[in-house]
Amino acid sequence: MNRIPAALKPTRRNSRRVALATLAALGLLLAFAGAAFAGAIAPESGGSPNADQIASLYKLVLAVAVVVFLGVEGALFYSLFKFRARKGAVAAQIRGNTRLEIAWTLGAAVILVVLAVITFSKLGAIRNPPNSGPNGAQLADGVLVASGPSKRLPPNGRSLNIQVNGQQYIWRFTYPDGDTNDLNNAFSYQEMVVPVDTTVTLEIRAQDVAHSWWIPKLGGKFDAVPGYTNYTWFKIPGRLAGKVFTGQCAEMCGRNHANMTAQVRAVTPQAYEQFISRRKADIKAADAAAQIQRKRLESSGP
Amino acid sequence: MAATTETLARPLPQVVARDVTRERGGWTSWVTTTDHKKIGIMYLVLTFVFFLLGGTEALMMRLQLSQANNTLLDPQTYNELFTMHGTTMIFLFVVPIMAGFGNYLVPLMIGARDMAFPKLNALSFWLLAAGGVVFYASIFFSPPECGWTCYAPLSSKDYLPSGGVDAWIYLIHLTGLSSLVGAVNFYATIANMRAPGMGWGRLPLFVWTILTYSVLLILALPVIAGAVTMLLTDRHFGTHFFEASAGGSPLLWQHLFWFFGHPEVYIMVLPGFGIISEVLPVFSRKPIFGYKAIAAATVVIAFLGLLVWAHHMFATPSPTFVLIFFMLGSFLIAVPTGVKMFNWIATMWRGTVEFRTALLFAAGFLGTFLIGGITGIFLAVFPVDWQLTDTYFVVAHLHYVLVGGAVFAIFAGIYYWFPKITGRMLSEGLGKVSFWLILIGFHVTFLIQHSLGLDGMPRRIYEYADVGHLELYNLISTIGSFILAAGILVTVVNVVRSVRVGVIAGPDPWKANTLEWFTTSPPPVNNFDVVPRVRSVEPMKDIRRQVERQTGHAAAPAPPAPESALQA
């Protein structure tokens, strides 16, 4: 045993050099990755505080994960290289070490407690919608029904509540108009138009199969399941007026699932008002034209 | 297949099996057999064929995705492919190949003559084969296209009226019955037929995992059997279990499915853990580090695995309390899994690690499965999961867990036990080529898929627009998948070649620890003429030591150990 370390010294120095080089390469890789952080090693964000909070929570988990990864892979590779079979080497007949085993059980548990604490500290900011900003759309009191156990409202109780309806293979959005009759509301398909600096709450439903609402930069996924209502929110900062956020259905919903896209267009509150009144006028005109058409068909019928 | 041994150059502990009638050959001997070894071999071969089919389906999907807006496959075909791929790999490959290893090895490892119920054992195999035939027959009609999860209401008659979903239901029932019957058999065998002296504290760790696998199957399978029966009656007999408009609940399907589906993950990886726990000590020439901790961790993982199913449903309309419960439960599983990981690495620590192909695959398992475990923590944090679920991040995660945790272990098992099963060695050269191709191919295919998911690509889409880096990432992934496929083919070639021309292995080529190496390779039909008394968790080490004591430190030819010495 004694003459082996001497014979192996150069090799060991080599392996240390290899280890250092590997670490340096990893560092470089991380530095490069930093440039293209979102979308490559972290989720997209930037359109809404909850998406930002999720991304920062993700990065904290990633930091812990990288440490665990390097530690365990390091121990693995070290064991593989350092303890590879050589002439004369004898395997130590160790069957266990209770203290060590308790130590790493506790170690793993502590890491998870830390992760749980971090998650709980971020949970409020992710789940609970804030008030709309001063430059947002002016919302009347009581636009909404009261919040429930899963439905969350901003502290002042005001949000722009849009109904999202998933159907094979398109999303339909119904905008609020202050009354309880939803049949005369403005609606749109595929593209949702929202005012910036305004807290938008979504009521997500499905009318055929299950779908999943997902605009990555505006937060996570919320499944649209027939018979259920799912809730989420977003609030696009004022400086992002004019931007379009894209996403697509994330729950397999049939053959054309891949093309069930959605986008959210952020506009100024004034532009939003105009959009709604234009939609309403368009819908009214279309309804009127349809009435005339129907009458004509009925009178010229057999 | 002659059940006798020639005189050997070294005193190898073994027993000559006398007066064994020669086995019948020909295909009828396979079709009518109740011998656990023949059934085990049929399991291994059949499931590997399904593995190759499932792999081919995966390659077709990767080809379609190699370019943005590709038109190679139409959406219907693509949906059918990912449904076939997932279902095949889970129900026809990973779960039953573990039963194949268990069938062949459990009786040998515990010193038993056969399984407790040999005829039931044959029934298990033929039910599995029937399930595979029923399912694959649907490719001549209309394969299912609802994914291996077949979520309601997409799987209802309104949206998928063709018989594909029914073929899928039939497959779940047949393979489920096969596994249930097999699980009862394993349990009875392990509980009752262990060699004298083999208490629970001396049970090989692979057998511990097969025992846990069996209990999980018995607990989880009835739930999915009930769920698919409800789906069947919804589809054909007018019930509305999963139909919201008639008072049913699509979420009920998801709960029932995942109540089975998550334990299923542990059903798939725990026997893999068992294989690793056998391979690492043998090629590190060290006892397993913390035998009791590893056995206990297996049981704890299985128990916790029954309590975390809804982490597959974090994006569904569920109360925060439920989300938190399932997040913390999923965190907890990381503790016993981490314990195992540390124990495995500690097993190699200060050992003399021999880089045989089996050890390489075991090391590949450790390095790869670790990544799957870590990305699992990301997914357990439910707000983070909202961004990651149903994207390619999850596809990457589940392949790191199932290929890292099960397939690498299966390959380690193939290279480790092939000499026992066939009496011949696999080529180490081809084995190593295969290992490096599989390792590199796997990581090239799946590491980049984490980024695909983070870049906004959902799962189960047959085409995507060329935005972000999606096309580049997808191309890399497709190239990797073909490297991976080449690696698997090299092992297929290796197996086919070595069965005929491999070096004769002898009873114990690895100087291993467990009883299967005590008998000849391949073992005679009755396995053992005498069953030694087991005094530790490594009975073969004891026997080898005893033989060396009795014959002197000899390199000279020696007769097999006398019976009296072995029975003590």
C-alpha cells in the first residue's frame, strides 16, 4: 500500500489539474449561459410580477441545485477515478457508518427545509394579485363577484376580470362590461387585449376537453378543465404598452393541439377603452346584419 | 445446457447437479414451460423487442421535430406515435422487464427451486404477451391518440370514437393482471422460500426492491384497473364518471390515474435501484455501504411514493393547501433517494473499482439519475412547476428519471447477469462502445430539452414555429437520439453474437456475492442440488472463503466443496 501513493503522485496531480480545468470550464459555461439566461436555463419572465417572482424562485432553486449537483457528481467522479482498481490496491471492507449516514440524511433534509422556506416566502407575491397602478384602467368598485378560496382579488377588490374559454383549438376571451349579463359583452378570439398597469384576473374554463392556459412571460400554466373554473392574474407594467406576449395551449387537447396559440396585446388604458367600444360596435353591427339576413331568408322561404 | 461441470483450474465453489433429465428443446418447451428461468428469458426477450419498437416510435417523433414546421408526419400519426411510445415503454418494457429480471433471479438469489406458483408465473407472462398483441394490433386499425395518460374527456367517445382507446384500456387490464399475478407470486416466493439462514436482514438488496415493487403493484394497479373500467363504461355503456356536463369529473380521472401513475414511477425505478445495489459492491470489491439504510430507504420511498400523486396536477384547479401538501410530500422523497445516492457512492469509496461494462452502466446510472432527481425538486416547487409542467422540461426530467434510473440499470443488469443466463460472456469491447454511445447520445438528446421547455415548447406538439432557439435545440436533440439508438443497437448485436460465440463464463465470472453465482451458468432446471445455509448478506463470499480454507490457498484443481461443509 505504501509504495503506491509515491508511484501515483504525478497522476494525482494530473487529475487535480483535470478537475480544476473542468471547474473553470463549468464556470465559463455558466457565465455564457448568464447572457442567455431566460429561455435557456431559466423560465421566461418580464411581463408580470408573478412571472418575475417565479423566475427568481426558480433561480434560487437552481443555485441550490447546482451546488448539490457539483457536490454529488464531484464525489462520484472522484470515487471512480481515485479508487479505480490498480495492482496491489486492496478494497477497504467498510460496511457502513451510522453517524455519517445520519449526517447526510439530515443534510438532505435541511436543504429541503431551506427550499420550502424560500418557496413559502415567495408564495404570497406569486399567488396574490396586487392593486392596479395609478396609470391603469379605472375600474369601478364591485366589478367582480367576491373572491373565494381559490379566487384571489387585489387588496382593494378591483381587477379587470376576463373570462378565458378554451375550445378545440382556440381561446375565446370575454371582457367585462360592468353588468351581470355576459351575452352582450365584448369578446375576442386568440388575441386578448389588455390595459397596462392594470391587474387582470382570469377565470379559465374549457368547453370541450381539457386545455391549459399559458403565456410564459405572464406567469405559469393554469389548466382549463371542463366543469371547473381556474384562476390566475397578471399585471403588465406601463412601459410595456404595445408589446405582444405569445403562448399556446399546454395540455394535449387533440390533433391540432400544436396550433392552439394565444397572444396577449398590452395597450394603454385609453386604447383598451377604444378597443372594447369598437368590438361592441362591431358585434352589434354584425348582430343587426344577421337579423336582417335571417328575416330575408325567412320571408323568402318556401 | 448440460447440467454438469468440468473440473476447473481454480477451486470454485459449486455443486454438481446430478441425475437431471435432459431438458426438452424446441419451441414447445418454451410455450409450455413453467420454469422461472425460461419464463424470465421470455420476459426479457419480449420486453426488449417492445423496447426497440418504442424506440423506433421515438425516433420517428424526433425526425418530425428536427425541423420547424416539418410536414413529415401528420398530427394524427404524431399523436398516435407518442401514445404508443409512452404506453409501450411503461407498460410493455420497463415494468415487465423488471419482472423478467425478478423472475429469473429472485428464486436463484434466495436459493429456491422455482417461484412459489410456477403455473401462475406462466400465466403472468402470457397475459403480458396478450396485452402487447392486443395493443399493437390497433396499428392496423386506429391506434389511440390521447397520450399514455389518456386524460378524460379527450379519451371519451365524443372526442376519440375509434377503438384505439379501447385497445389501450384492454392493454392496461391485461398487463395489469399480469403484473398483479406476478406481484403476488413474487411476494409469496420471497416471504416463504428463502434459503435457511436468509433472514430479512440477509435478503439481497435486489430482492428487497422486487418485494417493494410487488407491494406497490398490488396497491396501485387495482386503482388504474377501476379507472379504466369506468372509462370503458363511460365510452360504451352510458355512464358519466368523467363527464362534467352530466355531473361527472374530469379531475377524478386525473386523480385516479396519478394515484396509480406516480407509484408506477417507483415500480419502474426501484428494481433498477436494486440492480445497482448488486452491481456496485461486486465491481468495487467492497460490501454495500449501509445495507440497512438502503433497504429501509427502498421501503420509505415506496410509502412516500403513494402520497405524492397530485404533484402531476399542480396546474389544475386545486386549493393551495393541496398544492402545499403535495409539494412537501415530494420534497420528502428526496431524502431517502439522497440517502441511497450517498450510500452508493460510499460503496465505491476506498474500493477497487473495476471498469467492466456493468459498472460503467451503474456509474452512468448514478450520474444521470442524479440530474433527474434534481430537476424533480424544481417540479415539486409548485409555482415553478406552473412554468415547467407540460413542457419539454418535464419530458427531459422524466427521461432522466426513467432512462437514467431504469434503462441504465437494466443495461447494467444485462451485462452483469448475461453470463449467468446464457453461460457466455458478453463482449466487453462492444459493451463499452455501447455504453459511451448511450451515455453521450442520451445527454445530447435530453439535456437540451430542459432548455426547450424553458424556451416555451409544450409537450406533445407535432410542429412548432421557428421562434427563439427552438429549431436549433430540437435538431441537437434529434441528432442525440440517433447516437442513443446506435448505442442500443451495439448491445443488441453484442447479445446476438455472444449467445453463440461468447467466452464460456463458468459459474461465477465476477466473483460476486449472491447465491445465483453458486450454481452453474446457465443453472440446471432444479437450480441447486444443495442449498447452503446463509450466514451473511454475501453468502458467496462466505462460501469462497470456506472453500479456500478447506482446500488450502490453492491454484490447483480441486473438487467441488463437499455437501457437509456447505450445509453446516
